[in-house]
Amino acid sequence: MKFYHLLFIIITLSCSNSSTKDINTIIINYDKTCNYPLSNFITNCNIVKLETSDSILTGDISDIEFHENNIIILDKKNNTAQVFNQKGEFIHQLSNLGRGPGEYLYLNDIATNSQGIYLLDYTQQKILHYDYDWKFQKDLYFPFYVSEINCIHDKIMLYTERNGEKEDYQFYLADNCGKILNRYLPRNNNWGNNTFITSNVFTQNNNSFIFAPRFNNTLYTLHDTIATPIYTLNFRDKTFPEERTNITKYDINDNKFPYIVRRNIFLCNNYLLIDYVYQDKRNFYLYDMNSHKSQNGYITNDLITDFRFFPQIVKDNKIIDWIDAASLIEYFPHVVQENPILHDLKETDNPILFIYNSK
């Protein structure tokens, strides 16, 4: 009997160890940085000048989706969704304020799949589904506040804010009809209220998908509908101890904040790009998931000389940045002068898109 009991313990330990073997620890030496060129993982950049008129004004781009040859822009400031082609020519605009079916109060996020376009109305706790001809299909209501969404094939991943209920999860998986299929990562009640941080929780590249809560060092993916941890970020002595620390006790933007909190995650081809702030400087950790080689520090934009590299989102192996026309003219006049499509740029024009294609 003792032999079988010992054998059971050995098997149990070996199984628990095997479950952690697939979790790779990424050690980020925040105090050992270098400058490395953007061309290490980017092939080229396309500049798109969005059409501007009195009826076509983009106030504040907050997200972008691509469908076929079109660019779909979520404009939070003007509370609209706009569609342009790859040349920046205007095609369509959705502005449908209200409380009825297909109407919204405040657009917070956008996602797409083969079934169409999904717009998140945070205020009404619903997602509006339109087809690609912008015909309204249905409203999906949820009993909690969703702040970000991402489509995975025919399913929708939801990131939620604190709901005050006993069972409070950070992520939910729903089908196209809004039915909850699974829930992930219960929220720790000791964390306190949410603290603002500019960061994404989803990144996707074709069939690859990674998600991670804010203030969390573990990156997850989905195997079928099971959340599986794949990477753990380690900032050495400045790693944020999320299981023990109430983030609301700190001002994470203060130089005296003792930890490093990762900001955005960008997944493009076989590269994982992670940005974080250390000593008031935005650093980028570039990790090649195939070779396991990495670079850490400041990225020099050698594709557009003396221009910033300020990635904001990634879609379909494209890293996207945008800048308002007035700032581009004032701070980077050589970019305007050297690109023919920008020669007649005015300060009142719509933002300019910089679409970087990854290797």
C-alpha cells in the first residue's frame, strides 16, 4: 500500500511540473538597455493620409480594424465609426446615438470577424453587431461592464471591470449571440478599485492570440476554450507583486513607484513586443518566439529618419501609429516635405496613419 501511495505522489508531482514546463519566463533587464533599429523586425511603412472635409472629421482615433481593403476607425471623441480605403478615401460613417436597437450612447471598442463588426457600448453594457454593409444585426447585452473586446474566430472575448459581485471574473468568452461560454481569472478583491493605465489586454496575429489583465505579469492564450499561461514577465527586483499588493496605494506614474508595470503587448508574426516605462522613458523588449533571442531598450526608426516609433495597436501583422496633422507639421516637418502624399498637408487635416509591416 505504501508503494502505491508513493507512486501516486510521484505521478502527481510529475504531472504538476509538466503543466508549468510550457510557461516561459521572460527576464527583462530594465537597467541594461541598448538602441536597436526598427528594421530588425519591420520591413517597411505605409503612410495613409485620411480624407478630410467638413463632414469627415476624425477627432481621436482609439482603435483600428482592417477588412479586405478597408480601414475601420473608431473615433471616441466624435463617438463614431468611420471607414476609409487603403488610400485614405472616405467610404462610410456610422453615427447612431440613442437607446434603441442598433443605437449606442458611448462607443468604447471595436472588433471584427467573418460575421461582421462588433461595437462596444460601455454605458449600456451591450455590443452592437453590424454586417460589413453596416446593416444592424442584433444587440448583445451583458450583466456586467465590458471595457475591451476581441474576436477570436466566431467567438468574442470580453474584458470586464469590477462588478461588485461575489463571483467577479476579468475575462469572459461569449458566442455570436452573447451566450457566455467560459470565464477566466477571478478578480482578487484585495486589489481595490481600478487604477488607470494606458495598456492593452488583447493582442492577436492571425491564429495566434494572447491576453493578459492589467497589472499582471502572466500572458495567457486559449487552447480550445481553456485559458493557458504561456509567458511570465520578470523585471527582477522591480517585478510588480500583483498577488500581494493593492495597486491603488500607489501612483504608478510617480518616479517613486517601486515597481515596473508592463504596458502594451504587441504580437506580430513570430515577434512579441512589450513596452514599459522606466525612469520616464518608454522602453521596448523585443522577443523572437522562434529563436528565443531578445533585444531591450530604445527603438530607432531607421525606416523614417528622425521620426518617432510610437506603436499604438497591432492588427494582421501590422503595427499602427497615428499622429495629428498639426503635430506632424510642427515636430516632424521633414517627414511632410519628403513624402509626396503629405505635401499639401494642413494643420486641420485628419490624423495621419503610419502602418508598419512586420517581417
